[in-house]
Amino acid sequence: MGSALRAFLGNVGFLELQYLNPSCDQIYAQFCKSKQLKPEYEVSDSGVNGFWLGSKSAQCIIIHFHAGGYALDITPNHFGVWFRIIQEMAQQGVDIAVFFPVYTLTTQASYPTQFTEGVSALNHIVDKLGRDPSEIILSGDSAGGNMCLAIMSHMMHPCPEITEKAVKTNWASMKKNVYRGTDNTGTMAKMARSYMNGRDTDNYIEPALAPIDWWTKCPVKETFAVAGEDEVLIDPIKVWAERFQAAGNKTRFVVAPREFHIELFTLPMFGIDRETIMEQEMKAWLFSIAK
């Protein structure tokens, strides 16, 4: 399965994929229709747009930045997995909602556009919707996890290219396969070139480059990160996790045996409906934080 996906991504361009697939608006509308849900859109004058699953007044708000190497849109599986988790949490008495910010893809703009939009999405939930930061969990898979780490870096070390400051307080954060990209090295290289657009890399773009002292006094109450044992990027993910933990941050880091890159969101693409270790570990941590 993983090799089939890698081969496909390695032979199809990003614009072609966007053309072949529905837009994020269409995907969300179709998902809501299939579940008999009323679509809940977030549209703001400041440019923050996105989709909701669950109530904005929920006990806990999860801001989830989706995967795709900043080049590909959200998938129906993101909505499907989170909808299932929301229902399961509700059965255990935990009220959560998920906000999916829309960010510009690299076929239209490069770094730091996506980074800026991520910071704006977080601040919008706090400043415009009035949610206390203690009620918010930053979440992301693949490139979305990279986005979370960039925002966390910006909280401690304001990026000179980002004019908007990120709210600082004790967050919880959750990342699935925190390094950017997919498991096809050729595709990863193309995604990186599109995202960076000729600039040099840095700690905001590649968190595994950041030394231990970069992560000291990170304004995050607790962090959960999970990676697949069989993914290409496991080594830099481990490097980041070790340094982040060594900086004194409370972290649960899980390597899921024999699972690949963001398997919990990828398996449904192949018609496989089973709970992955990634999802089991994530839900256990989420329950402990949000209950």
C-alpha cells in the first residue's frame, strides 16, 4: 500500500492532483452531507477560513492543520477520522470540536505564507472567538505537524518574516509524523522546493535542525507526537523528539510498530477500516488531556 502511494505521488504533479480531486470546500460539503451534518464554515475579514466538526462552544477546541506537504489539499479521511474520534470522546464524556484551517497551497504561494496563515488561525480562535488558550490543542499531521512546530518556535523566537505574534500560554499540542513531506523522497524534494522557493532552510522550516536550547521554556503544557516505524523520516523525527524532551518539555513520543507515514489518515484511501496504533495512542493521550 505504501509503495503504491509513493509511486503514484512520484508520477503526478501537484496541479494535476488538485485538478483531479474536489476542492476542500467540496470535500467538506460532501462529507457533511454523508453524515447528515450542517456545514459550519469559518470566514473572517482577516482572511482566516476553515471548517468545523463539532460545536464551537465545545469544552476543548482542536486546531488541526492537514497534511499534504503544503502542496495538497485536505482529504475526506481527515474529516472521517476526526468525526469518529469526536463521537468516541463524546461517549466517554469528553466534549471536543475540531477546526480545520484552510491555508494557501504552494502552487499559489510559498513560505512564509502558510506559516503566517497558521499563526493567524490560532490567534483568530483566541482573539475573535474568545477561547481561552488552555482550552485549545494545536494538532497536525505531516506538514500540519511541521506547522505546529513552526508556530511553537514563533512563540519563543518570533520569526522576523511573520508580523503577527502568536499568543503565548500553556497549550497542549499534538503531532502525527511531525516532519514535513510524504514517504516518497522525490515527492518530498519537490514539496520542499515548492515550499521554500529558493530560500535557505532554518529552524522554522526544519525543526530537527533546532538545538536543545531552542526548545527550552516552550509555552506548551504537554505534547504528544507519533511516527510510524516504517516511514522514511523516522530518524529526523526521533532527533527532534529527543531534543524537545531534553529541553524539559513534557512529551509523549510514540513510534508505532510497522506503521507508515500518517497511516491513520492514509489507510482509508485503500478501503481499509481499522484502528491503527497511531490512532489508539492519540486517543488515549487526548482523553487524558481533554477530560
